[in-house]
Amino acid sequence: MYNLVSIIIPLYNVEQYVEVSLNSAFNQSFANIEYILVDDCSTDQTMEVVTRLIAGCSRRNSVKIVQHEKNKGLSAARNTGMKYANGNFIFFMDSDDEIVPDCIEKHYAALKGTDSDFTIANICLKGAKTIHIKPIPDEVKSIPLKTSYLKRMWSISAWNKLYKRHFLEENELTFQEGLLHEDILWSYKVVSKATKAALVTEATYIYKIHQGSITTSRNSKRKIDSLLYILNILMRDWNSGNTIVSREPDFVGFFDFLRFNTVLLLLNYSGTRKEQRRYYQQLSNMCIGKRSSLYSFLLSMPFLMFLMSIGPIYYVYKRL
């Protein structure tokens, strides 16, 4: 059916959260949904919980479980889900979050019959005081998609967006495997190819921050290396005159924002002070355009000065 929506849900070590998450997906008001559950080789009881839920679910015939032979990570699981999806529309959901009962219905209504490539929508955040998600401003309706993206008017997450499948396939859009913070690069590639997004004004996704999650744990070398990899791609595009950046004056501010937030992660870095200093120097030297923003000014400080001036403020903020 033309209006079939494929919800792709990777599963890995979420035995505490997956029941609530899947029930929110199974209890959607929209009728034509298939569920692609990608088993990424959990080491806990996740799949036992999932099997029990599916057995008692009225939509069990619309559920497809795809199993990886070994743990491959979130990006690979999403790519696998896209390979097995049959829907004309794709929706990504994380297995420890929830969607509201009419989530898919609202996204589909906003997207169907339009020339938009995907939807954007508001988000409800639970479980963190120091992570903030602002409502999408009304201004987003009247400015170009690339400008609203670079101005960070809506979430860069892959989830809580309904994508037209032919748009993803025609542009060969997939997730970079082996990368953390993969949604940053994904959204950048999506916006590079898209022309328009449809707006859902309501909050349709409940994003949950759990203790010990990737957003609350100590920041590893892999996390910093992943962000450096993404920043290098953006810098390469700037230097080569790629269209998303060459015509968009807001790109420099977007790049400096990502660069500054990567440096903030260094303040909670799990490695040595020597590694911390080396990473800081790399990020400080990745300046593009003019050093006109507050972010670029702060990153021009020597490492110890940055640590002493920004560090205490950051630590107090994280403990609020």
C-alpha cells in the first residue's frame, strides 16, 4: 500500500525500557504500519521481552525481526532496517524512547501530497535538566530549509522524522557505520539533498535520558574521534565550495557551535590530560571563516586558560 509506514527500531540491551517503547509504537492510531525490529545481539533479556510482547500484540503479523550475526552498532542496525523495509515512508525510533499515540498519523498527514522530503516535529524531553530542546519557532515556515538547519531551529536527530523512501533511495542516504553521534552527519547529508521539510507543530516523540546512556557517561576517545571526523567532513566541504555551505553564511556559526560543544565534552574526557590538550589544540585550529563568533573567540584561548575559565562553569551547570 502506498501509505505504508515502516518504523525501524534497533534493539540492543534495553530490557528495562523496551516494553514501554514498543507498546507506544504498537498502539499507534495510524493503521498501515510495519515494524522492522533489528536485533543487534543484545547481551541482556531484551529479545525475551520483545518476543513476549509480540506474541500478545494485535499487530504481530506486521512485525519483522531481523537479526545481526554480531553487534554492529546503531548506524548498521538502521541501515539493515532500511534494507528490509517495504513502506513508502520511513520512521526511525530508538528502543528506549516513546512516541505519542497519534505520532505517525500526524507525520503522515503533514507529509502526504506535498513536495516535502521529510517531516520535522517537536520533542518532549524526560530525564535531564542540563539538556534542553527548544520548541521549533514559527519562523521555520518562512525561511529556507538549509538556513533553519544551520540556525539549529530543529533537532538534528534521525528519529521523530518521517522520510519519503524514494528520497532516501534516490540520494543513497545511509548512516555512517562505526561512528558515534551519527545523527549529526546523517542530518547534514539529508539537508544537503533535501529541498523542503513539512512541519508537525505538536511534540510527537518522548526522548528519554537514562543514567549510563551515551549522553550521560564519561566521554571516550571514540566519541571525540567521531566528532572530529564529522567536523573534518564539514571543513572539507567548506574548503571545496560544497553547495550547502558555500551559499549559506550561517554555516560558520553552525560549525563553530559543533566545535565548541566537542571541546565541552573534553571537560568530562575519560583519557589523559595530555590527550585532552592534544584534542583541544586540534579543535582550536579547525577555524573556518572569520573568528567573529563567541565560540571561535573562546576556542582561541590557550588550553589551560579555557580549562580554568570555562571548566568550573561547566561542572556547576552539569550538576544542577
